[in-house]
Amino acid sequence: MAETVQQLLRERAEDDNTAVRYGEQSWTWREHVAEASAVASALIGVADPERPLHIGSLLGNGPDMLRAMAAAALGGYTLCGINNTRRGEGLLKDLRRAECQILVTDAEHRPLLDGLDLDGVTILDTSTTEWADLVAAAGPLTPAREVEAMDTFMMIFTSGTSGDPKAVQVNHLMVLFSGLNLQGRFGLGPDDVCYVAMPLFHSNAVVAGWSPAVCGGSTIVPEKFSASRFLPDVRKYGVTYMNYVGKPLAYVLATPELPDDADNTLRVAFGNEASDRDIDEFMRRFDCDVWDGFGSTELAVIITREPGTPKGSIGKGFDGVAIYSSETVTECAVAVFDDHGALTNADEATGELVNTQGSGYFNGYYNDTSANDERMRHGMYWSGDLAYRDADGWIYLAGRTADWMRVDGENLAAAPIERVLQRLEAINRVAVYAVPDESVGDQVMAAIVLQDDATLSPSELEEFLAAQADLSAKAWPRYVRIAADLPSTATNKVLKRELAAEGASPGNGVLWTRAARGTSYAVDAGVPA
């Protein structure tokens, strides 16, 4: 059995099943591996052997990116997935952090480099004759090294929702472990078609989309996510499996429902961060299974759903997963709920998800000692995610560590409030975050995006909140923004820090305000309703 992605792809070198479909084009695995080997040979040939063999890819989802990934594995060097939504100095900072000596890009993304100081970085554009000639002239591939399981396959930058992105060193074992697990779990094989519409510079697409397809010898369809194009693509390519991260299910569900939506080939969708309501509705509407789990780019804390997972829970953790207080460095108390399901001991039960056994599959952030020190403390991996766990071991997310709010002397977490608001059918997406109180502490603010054609009045929100027995009075949002959209990363994660920086303002939407001790919302004066 293969122990590295390099070995796994070599096993596909004589496979004539379809590997890639893109538009009207297609490649067999034999053709795909041969082309990727030529790319690897060409890049190794022009690289400086005295520098780290780090090859950056500034590309979108498509055949070029798939070839770049396969080439890195076969060639035994590190591919650095550059976030193509980064701009200016942020983009340059990522290239420098990863120490890219070569950057592979294309005509679409090449203009993003204009005006940047790229001294020491060789730029190769796949849309040029120079690139075609370079690859055509490449001889047989001699890998830079025969890789081992813990060698870095890709550097993947974190999404940057809570600060500057960090370069995670994703090893071959991590990619292979995830791919084989999902391929076996969902029975993916040569007859399956895997729709990879999440950006391939991010870990979700690599370990939950690309890797299970490679492990199963399935067909990969690389696309850019579009809610309106989702179902037509599923039908066009005969998609049986898809991965997602963030809010794609909500975006798709916001499109008008048609009577024949369930007439499609999709068997299963796997991802993380979907709400319980969206999971249930997506399964009903498109007649497929949805499995939502918990994962981060670092893959140091692993939590999986299983049959019987309660609503709101993300599942149970692997060995070593625990919830600790960062102040006392002790395990938090078991969560206690009242008769209505409200958490009664949030202060004692809520803490940070940790791996008490160490770093798991996490190889560390590249070239970032301070970030590594922050993650690895007291011999444990600290995820930065808040959670609590019930007496049966079921884990519930409470948000990021930055999502703690101190309201009238009580600690509140954002995620449980978001889960309550998502019960309201008119709401498509919601983000809950802290804004400063007029005197001390925080106030709760919610930014809400409604379903297409849905309406919501202040009185309807008041009536809904009053009916939620598991929502304390202090958790009622003091401010509510009705917005057309929420700022998000390329991986569909809401950028709460941007919302919080705008304070208690309507932004481009409408602001409702609740009196400090009241339960009624009023539209702010001067703001159109």
C-alpha cells in the first residue's frame, strides 16, 4: 500500500480511467500522470538546487492546478498554494514567507503580481509558449527526492479569519490519511465523479476533495464554486461526490427550488461548518447524504460525526481531544443543560479544543516560530477553537477564542447564539460577534442575510427570540444588521473581524437596535427600513 502521495500517483500511471474533466476536455490518469511528470521534470530543471525547492502556484481550480499538485508529489518537492484572493503586499508577504523560488501562474492571475518586488522569484506563465516549450523539452522525471510520509507535500495558508495567514506544512501522510479515510467511508471508486469547487490552495479541497478522488481512482472535476451553476454542473458531469467548507450549502439553498432538484446523480456531500438546518434541507432537496465534520488546515484536532450525533454537536473527538481552560491548563467541566436545553455553566464548561497527546499530524507553520509557540503550549496543541462537551462526550463548538463576549458580567460564546438564530427560516446566513459596550465589556451584534425574497420585521424577530427557551436574555443581540451579504474569505468563512471593526453600524444594510434592558427592536433613525 502507498505510504506517500508520490507512491499513490505512480500507481495511477497506467490507469486509463478518466482522471480529469474540465469543460469539454478530459484526461485519463495515464495522461494526467505523464503530463504532471513532465511539469515536475521541467521545474526541477530550472530550479536553484542551493535553495529550498518550494514552487508556488497562483492558479484557479483547473487542469493547471491539478497538474501542479500531481507534479509536486511526483517530483518530491513542496508546492506552495498561494491564495489568489490576496492582493498587493499581502500576496507578496505570503510568497516571501513560503520562500518560493518559482511561481507558476497563468494569464488570469499574472496581473496580480504587477508592481510587486519579486526579486529572486522566477515567474512562469502556463498560458505562454515559453511554458509550453519548457515542458515539452523536459526529459524523463528524476524526482528531487524519494519522499517519506512526514515530508511536506504542500504549504497551505490558513484562511486568515483571525489574523495574517500562516503557512501550514501539510505532509504526505496527512493527505493520504484523509483521502483513504474518506474514499473508504464513502466507497469512492473509478465510477465516481468528484466535484472540487472549493479553492485548491486550501486544505479542505486538498484533503477532502482531491485526495479521496486520487485514492479511489475517481474522476476529478475542478471548478470555481457558483450557487447557480451547482446543479447544472452535477448533471453535466454526473457528479457523485462533492466537498465543501463554510457556507456553500446555504448559498445553493438560497437559489429558487424547482420540482426536479432531486433528479441528479449526487450521492454524498462532505465538509464542515454547515448548519443543522442547511444539512437537513440540502439532503431533502437534492436527495443525497450530507456528512458535516470538524477540521482545520492543521488537522491536529480530529472530530467526527457518527450516527446519533445530537443537533448542534460536531461529533466526538479522536483520542487526545479535550477541552481545556487556557488560564488554568486543566480540563473544563462537563456541560450542564437546563430543561430547555440551555447551557447553564458556560464559564466552567467552555474552553479551548486541544490535543493533549501533542501535535497530531501538524508539522508546524513554516518560517513562523511565534505562531508555532502559540499553538504548542504545555506539550499540547491549542486549536484556538472554543467548545464544550456534554456528559456523553458530544462536542459543541462555541466559536473562535476571539468569539468570547463579556455581557453584563457574563461570558457568552457566539456559536450557540448563531445556532439559535439559524432556526429562523427567513435567515440564510448569520454572524454573531462582539461590539464594545457604552461603559464596559461587550454587547452582542448579529449580521443577518435573509433568504432570497424573504422578509423579516423587528417584531417578527422579537417574537422568535422570545420563543427560544434555550436563549438567555443576555444573549439577545443588542444590534442587528440586515445585510445583503457578509464579508468572507475565499473559503467561504465569514470575516468577523471586518464586521466587528465597523462597530454598531448599518454598513451597507439596515441597523436595528434593542434598548439596553428591553426586548423591542427599532430601526435606527436616519437608516431606511
